[in-house]
Amino acid sequence: MTFIVAKWTTDEYHRMIAAGILCDRKVELLKEEIVEMSPEGEPHAYCSDEAGEYLSELLGKGAKIRQAKPITLPNDSEPEPDIAIVQRLGRDYREHHPYPENIFWLIEYADSSLEKDLERKSKIYAEAGIPEYWVVNLKNLHLVVFREPLDGDYATKFTLTTGTIQPLAFPDISVSVERIINK
């Protein structure tokens, strides 16, 4: 038996949202597919919230921290990363979600969604040209850093458990790994 999967454009997805079709569902658009999002457990909610506050204090007026809000990518994807560090465009975001050129880097917190975040989403973000992407592995309490998008994947990938990291967009700022993973 062959299954045909319906594919959706970002515009069609927005029309479904506007019509209220998806109002009771926690979903995101990934490469033309509407995908159910994993429920957020306590560690996920706590860690992403604390990290968002920390980054907001650290970056100040240099960037806007958007938590669990959509971003719009050209590959018919509209994921909702746990944290998006974006340009401060004020009211422009009333007209559109951040586009790749507005995004400094993204962070996902993963427990049950670990495989999706490390594999599928990393490729979607790389294909869209997101310069840096972090995944916090809540099971093992480490940070996986993806950098340098190249041909639909990231050329650089490394894992940290302690110390500091300088985001590519803010090389003068040191981010505590422990504060991001909330050990």
C-alpha cells in the first residue's frame, strides 16, 4: 500500500491558522509537512525559560529573545524553536515572523524530540542558512553546537558540557554552557 503525504506551502499553512483549523493543535510546518510537536515536560519548560532570561540579560539591546515563537524559512518550514535570538525589528514582526536573515542563532531543548532536533531540524536550519544552531540534550545535559551551514548540513558540530561559548554573531560575549543547560 502506498501512502501519499499532502504537502503544504507556508501560505497554505498560514491560511489554515487564520481559519482556525489548527487552533487546538500544537504543530509546526517542517519541509511542507505539518508535524505534531512533543509536549513540554517540566525540565524542558524550566531550562528553556531560565536560558531565555539569561540570554536576554546577557545580550541586552543587542538582540531580541523570542521563546517558542514561529520563524519563517524559505524551504516551506515554519518551526517554533524554543529560543530564537533575532534582530530587534520591533513592529516588523507584526507583519512577519523572523526570516533567516533576521536570525542570529536558534536553540532547541530536547528530550523526547532529540532525534528530530539533531537530525531533521538541523538540516532544515542549515538549508535555510541559519548560521548557528544549538541543541540542549536534556537526557545527558550537554550542548550540541552546529555551525557553518554548507550544502544543506552544518560543516561544524561539537558538544560541550562546561565552560563558555562565544556565539558567532556576538564574539565578544561569553555564554556559560552551564547556564544554558541548567545543570
